[in-house]
Amino acid sequence: MPFGSNAIRLQALKGVFGDGAVSIGAPATLYVALLRSATPATVLGTEPDSTGNYARKAIANDDDEFTYSAPGLTNTNEIRWPQTTGLYSITDPLNQWAIYDNTAGGNLIAFGELSPTVTVTGAGDEPVIPAGDFDLSMDA
């Protein structure tokens, strides 16, 4: 069953993401994870461990980070991880993003498919999700 009109879907997203969401109790900081899944659109994948300097990337939960367009949002700025010190524990291309409310564990807020994928080939890589490539939609 659809979740209302595009305008209502956008209001629902703004209840979780951005300045208005923080003002009503949503986390002020979000943590973006990279994951690998055999079925990226439907099943939450596996996150690398800390090998190679991997860690979730903290971003502010504010309107400067997101561009809203009913019924979804995308990242306004690139999301860049620190330079790697070697391969991650998952060497296949990372094809999902996920947002959590904590640096480890925590509550999953949303996840989705990542295109293009992120591949770490060794020390010195800087994984990045370019601006506009992180899409979250509440399509019908």
C-alpha cells in the first residue's frame, strides 16, 4: 500500500533527516556505512570490520547535507572516508550504503543500493560517495 502522496512521503523523510528532524529528537549525527550484499536492493549486506582503517563516516543530520525532492532525498555533499591503510576485510565491491545512529551497532535508520559501487584496492584509497549518488526514496 502506498504511503500517501509525494509531499507526504517527503514530510515523513524530513521527520528523520535534516534540521527539523533534529529539533524533534532525531540524532544530530548520522553514521554512514558501506556494505556488500548479493541482493543490494532488498537485503541488508555485510559491513567491513576495522581492517584497512574502515569505520562508519559521521555526517551532520542537517539540511546542508541533503537535497530534498519529493518523494526522496540525496546527498548534497560527497561523503568521503579516511584514506585506507590496506584492503578492507571485504574485498568485493561495496554496493550498499546504510545509515545508523551510532559508530558501531546502533539502530539502522535506512539502507539502499549504491551505484557506482565502491572498491578498495589497497592502502591510500579514499572511498567516496559522490554528491548526488546517495539516494533515499519513498516511492509508492
